[in-house]
Amino acid sequence: MSDLSFKLIAGLGNPGKDYAQTRHNIGFLIVDALASASRLELNKNRFESAYAKGRIKGREVFLVKPMSYMNRSGVPIQKFAAYYKIELPDIIIVHDDMDLDFGKVKIVQGRGHGGHNGVRSIIDSFGKKECIRVRVGVGHPGGQRGVTGYVLGRFTPDEQSQLDLTIGSAVDACLSILGDGITKAMNAVNARR
């Protein structure tokens, strides 16, 4: 992550009120919380995205929510990055992850998509995978239950009770990446139980 260039933090989700409080939209919820904590409003639109621009941890940062639906997230993020000359290592993608228990947050960089369609779209659009990702655990339905229905489903009462804490942990992870750099942030966040 370069000190001089713009940073871009993109939360993945699906547009529209039908998806607003679903597991798949946890990336949107986290970017909204980051904007609120930074006194920014995602009230501008460009490249099929809602966005805000401001200073966070002393860095010029774009907060972005692609409005193209999850499986096409890469196109608006790539257009945004190309227009503002933002390199892939300066992009943080925040997304739901079924391979992590609900509430668990992990930071990775340069990894494959792991079956996540939004991340797959980003890798396909850029042709490489050097972005930083904040993976936010939403748990797995287990058994034969369909994963699509699960990720597009609403939070259970138990998950809802942990949601603010989970969002706060993911916001802290983003702030740590911006303030401390990727290595320190990974060491601190990934070691948490």
C-alpha cells in the first residue's frame, strides 16, 4: 500500500431494500459504518457506484458501494480505480465469507476468490488478485441447505445481536490497514480469536 496514492475501500453487496439486511450485504453495512465514523456520506454517484471521498487516518480515501449487483462488482470497481489511477494493492475489498464463523474477521491479500462471486468478478475485471480483502464471517448453512438462500437471507436474532460488534471489528480492520499498513494489520486482526 503506497503512501502517496488514493486508497479505495469497497464494500460488496446488492442494491435495493430487499437485500439491505442480508448476510451478503455485510460489506455495504461496514462501508456505511466506516463512512459514518469518518463523518462522510456516500451521496455521490459514478461508475455505477455510490461513493464518498475524504481523509481517513491521514490518507485520501474513496469509500465505494458498487450498485451493479454482487456478481458484477468488479466492473465498477475497476472503472473507478482506472479513472483515479488507484493501484490494486491500494484497494481494500470488504465482503461476506461463509468459510468463517459468524463475526470472525480476517485480512488477506493476493488470494483467490474462494468461490465468492463478487471477488471472482473483481479478479476477472483486473486480471490479477493483489487487492487486500477484509473477509467477514457469516457462517455456513451446513448440510444440504442452499448457500444462495443462506447468504441472501436475513440475520438470525442471534446474529443480529452480534452484528454491531462484527461491523465494528471490520471497521477497525480497515482503519488498521490504513493507519498501520497491511502486515501489522494482518498480524493484529488475524490473531484474534
